[in-house]
Amino acid sequence: MNTVFSNIANARITPKSLNKVWTDLFMSSDEVLMTTGYVSNDAVKELHKILEHNQSIQTVKLLVGMHYLEGFSQLQYDSLCELNQFLQQEQRGAVYVSPFVKFHGKMYSFKNRNEIQGLIGSANLTCFWDKTERTYETMFHLEKLPAISLRTDI
């Protein structure tokens, strides 16, 4: 287990940025499980576009934990519905929302064949595609048993 950071200029701590670690894990996975508090329309659109062009990511399940009770923008709602429809039509996963509690957890599990890795920490899905985001995020990068445990919990 190690910690990865956003590595925004003047605050570089780790050799690889959180964005690079997340993107490398995501793009090399065949199954991805994600929980996030919030999503932006742009992040959902980018995720959808990547999945349309990358058939090697066979399964994606996304839980959005805060918007149902706090409210979606129309763009967020529409893009999540389109992503969910695409995933279900392709039999590649689904989008879920938390209707009873505000779930603010940010957990990502990446499976590549039999290898499982995970990230758990502060980063909402939005931060991986929002180039203007200046929030400094930190996450634990998990491998082996801790990563398997995280996947089971998700």
C-alpha cells in the first residue's frame, strides 16, 4: 500500500500523480467498480466516450452517492442516464445512485485478469477529467489482499 497525491505544482510529493495512477489502472482494467460522492457532466461524458471506444473494459459499475438527495443538474442526470443505458444495453454494467443516505465514499477497484488493485481516499470521479480542478486529492493505492477486500466491500 502506498499513498498517491494530485501533485499539483508546488506540492509534488510522489513520483506519479494520482491522475496518472488512476488513468493507468482504469485503462488497463477489464472490470471497474467505482463509488463517488459527486460527478460532473463532463466526467460522465468522458467516461462514456472512453467506454464506447475501449471494449477491453468489459464491466463498469458506478455508484453516485450524494446527488440523489442533494439534487442533480439536468446535464448530470441526463448524462448518467445515457451512460447507464449504454452500459445496460451492452451488458457491461450499470450506474447506481444512493437514494436513502448521502454516501460520500470514494473507492475504486480495478481488475485486470486476476490482478486486483484499488484506490480509496478523497477524489471524486470528477477530478480525473476536470483539467481546471485545483483541489489537492490524496488516496491510498491498494494491492493484493487489501485491494481484494476493498473490491468485496464495494
